[in-house]
Amino acid sequence: MHQVDLSLTEITKVEGSASLDIKVDNGKVEKCQFSIKEFKRFYTQAMRGKAYASLPQLLARICGTCSNAHLMCSIESCENALGIEPTPQSQILKELTMSGLMIRDHALHLYLFSLPDIYKLDAFLKFDESDPEQHQLLHDAFDIKAAGNYLATIVAGRSVHAIYPTIGGFIKVPNAAESAEAIKKMKAVRPAVLRLIKIFEKCDFKLDVQALPTALVSDPFGFLHGVIKGGKNNVIKKEDYPNHLDHVVLPYSQASAYKHQGEAFMVGALPRINLSKQSLHKQTQKDAASALKLFPSKNIYHNNLAQAIEILHCIDSSIEILKNTKFKKEPLVKPTRKSGTGIGVVEAPRGTLYHKVEIGEDGKVIKGEIVVPTGQNQISIELDLRKKLEELIPGDATKEDIAFEMEKLIRAYDPCMSCAAHFLKVNWL
């Protein structure tokens, strides 16, 4: 395989469109370009002139699977702009909303997209019901997703495009019976999550990430608060985050790519666990102790393991919150000013998400800015694809082997277009 030309194009069953172009000449990688072809959807233009109250629901539509992360981020930016201080109960409900999202979204990625790679199967539904282990995994997947969906539904109204969270608070809160049922469901799936952690802990896939880890870090571990740690041990305030991002134009990609201090960086579950595993729920630290010994890790495939650990944390922290909190209906907190500029930064399933909004005196949006995790990871993904290709070329890998390894690595990052196993259509030149 010292001479290779291949194009992975017209990628199907993905959220958006991406391609990979590779050229190897005399055993040297001449080109390895990972391009996101339909990334721009002009939401920053669509924001302009909209009433701020409608903005969170509009921006939630950016993503079909992690819409609640955009919802939380947009609400935070609007509340920040208008001088709204959320109540302690609202903060708790926001955390529970994010936990429901993480449980469901991580389970979707790990079971349906990544697990078949470990079992050398084309798709999750190829798992054998007659095999006890694979039978268990089939049921584990849907049970965990259902538990995450239920938590998000009682707290936020829906598991996607939630309707209860709004600027200034929540329009409905869980009752005691709903909380008790959520606790029951999460306790029931906890053994399944431990099984999942063990599978990814034992997985022997390996490639060291070249990019620096970046994440929103807090104690206790969470997805909404804290400071950003990134690059070479820098501590960055939320509102200063964009000042530390270097926008990079990739002429072959529609995505906005980024560097930090001139270097590639990575966002996602792997950086989160690397930077703050000591802040995870105590029960999670105890029961996932063996897996946590692998962190901090540079192995990109440990991003999958980190996601599995985050599922356990979200279950443990949500159970504790629901046990110790009696929710009551609260009036929405009203703005203290009519206009302003606000920043929202949250940890979406795939990494750090940034929203900025400027609201005018008439209550309408003047302009805004959005930076999503996949754009921040694009350069890191491309660097690692090249590195993996350089490892494969000297060996006896076939074109099919190369295509599969490229897919597997892309899946490990869990980018937004990763919504099906073996999702790359290969056109060999």
C-alpha cells in the first residue's frame, strides 16, 4: 500500500455531510483532508432580529440529538445578557437536564456506533440474540437510553427539544412520584453501565491524540459551571473563551476550524475526564476505579471509555439530587435590564459549546456567535487520521482495512456526523 488514492465521499446516514480525501505516494502521505461539507447552516444570521425569548428554542434546532445542550447554552447567554440570576433550584434542574442528555446521547454513540467495532460487526442490530452476552448488550442499550430519556422528560419536558427550560427558570418541575420513578429506572440500569465501562476498559484500540485537551472544569464534576482549562495549563474564564480561539480557514471544508495558541486542541469526554476525574461523584470513583486508573490518557479511543464513565457519574449524581430535593413551582426570574451582551458556555456531549448573544433595547437580537465542538475538533481529527494512515501504510493493510480504520477513528471523536456505524461510502480512485 505504498501508492493509494482514495476519496470517502457522499457520506450517508450522518448529521450533515463530511468527506475524507487521501493520497499516498511512494509510502508517504501527501494528502489527508477531513472536510465537513455542510456545516454552515447560518444560525448566526437567523438569530438577528428575533425576539430574545424565542432564541433558545430556535437554536436548540441546530442539533437533533444534543439539542438540549444548545438550549442550556442559549438560555445561559440570554440570562447573562439580561442580568438574570437563576435560582438554586433552576441550577439543579439544568444539571439534571444535562445529565439526562448525557446518559441518552452517550449510550446512543457507544452502543449503536462504537460497540460494533469491538465485536467486529457491521451494525448494532447484527448482535446475536442467541448469544447471552450480545443479547444482554442489546437490552442494556435501550434500557440505559430509556432511563436517560425519562430523566430528561420529567425535568425538561422532552429528551430532545425540551419545552420546560426557559429564560429565567423552568415552567414545570418534577413531582415526587416522577422523581421516585427516575431513581428506580437509573438504579436498575446502573449494572448495565458498569458492564459497558468494563468493555471499553478492556478494548485494545490505541492511537495517541496529538492535540491538547480543553474542557470546562468544575468541582463537583458537571457540564454547566466552572472555568475552562485548555492548551498549556491555561485557565480561561467563560467570557474570555473566544479570545483564546484562533479561527482557521480550511479551503476544502465548510466548517469553522480552530486552534488554541497556534496549536490543535481537543474537546469532549476524554479531556473532561483527563482534567477533572477527581471531581466525579464519589460512588462513580469507587465503582469505576479500575477504569479511572487509565486517565489521564492520550488514547483517542479512551474517549469512548470516558463517555461510559460520564454516564455512570450522571446516574449517580442524579440519584443523589432527586433523593435530596423536593421541587416546587417557582416564578420565572425577570430581567434586571433590557439589553446587553451575554455568554453561555456548557459541555455538550461532544465537548465545549459556546454561545454569545447581543440583545438590543427593543428586546431583539442584534447579533450572535456560536462555536460548536466538532469545529473545534476538526484539526485534531485530521491530524490523527494522518497519523493513523502513516501507521497503516508500511504494513499489509488493504484499502478496505484503511477505510475501516479511518471510520473507527472518526467515530472515536463522536463528531456530529457520526450517526451510523460504518457510515463512510468509499470511492476508490
